[in-house]
Amino acid sequence: MNENIAVLMADVSRMMRRAFDERARTIGVTRPQWQVLSVLKRHEGINQGGLAEHLDVEPITLCRMVDRLQEADLIERRKDPNDRRVWRLFLTEKAKELSAQLKPLGQQVLSDSMQGLSEADRDVLFESLSCIRKNLVRRHQDRGLDTTAS
């Protein structure tokens, strides 16, 4: 191969995020906002530290994002029943409605990006990427690192 597959995967990922970002802006959502909402949708009730780890951002950076999302009535902070120092994060109804608007935008980006690939090619791509992710997760587990997939 003339091109490194890791570079190609990074380029595809970046370009898909950019395409989605362009569409999301039409309904008033920024990239950092939709990334936080997307991860939180999959891990509702997570604490801010865990969310920062999923997003690969510093906790102080995330704190500011969460503050803005809370002010916009998109995220709700709730006290952890077992630890008064910890806040658990949840989507509001407004965020869930916004997420429902974002879903078809994401599906359209995916559909556009998969043009020219047969169903069999899509299946092979999915299985290949799943295998790569599994290998990376196993490597991190072997090294004792957190492997929570976002």
C-alpha cells in the first residue's frame, strides 16, 4: 500500500465529522456540542471525569462545555447518590429532541460516504474495523489502561 491505512482512517473520520458538522450547524449545534451530546446519549449518568475521558479532552475544558450546555437546557447535572462531590450528567428532553433531529443528518452523511460500496463491501469494512478496534482494546487492557469505547 502506498498510503498508510491509519492515515486513511483518520482522514475519513475527519471528513465525516466535517460533513456532519456542516449539516448540524443548520440546526444550531456546534461540533463540540454534538460530540458531548452524542457521547452522553450512549453513557447517560456518567460523571464529568468519565465524559472528559471519552471525549479525550481535559476536565476543565469539558466543565466549560457542560456549563454552556446546562445553560442551554441540554444537560442536567444530578448529584451522585453515593458521593456528594460527584455530578452525574443526563440529557434533558430538549437535548433528546435535538438528538432526534441530528440522527437523520448522521445517517445521510454515512449514506453519502458509502456510495459505491456494495452491501458485501460494507459488511467487510464493518467487520474489519471492528477487528481493529477489538485489537486496540485488547492492547490497552493488557497495558492496564481504560478501554471504554466511546
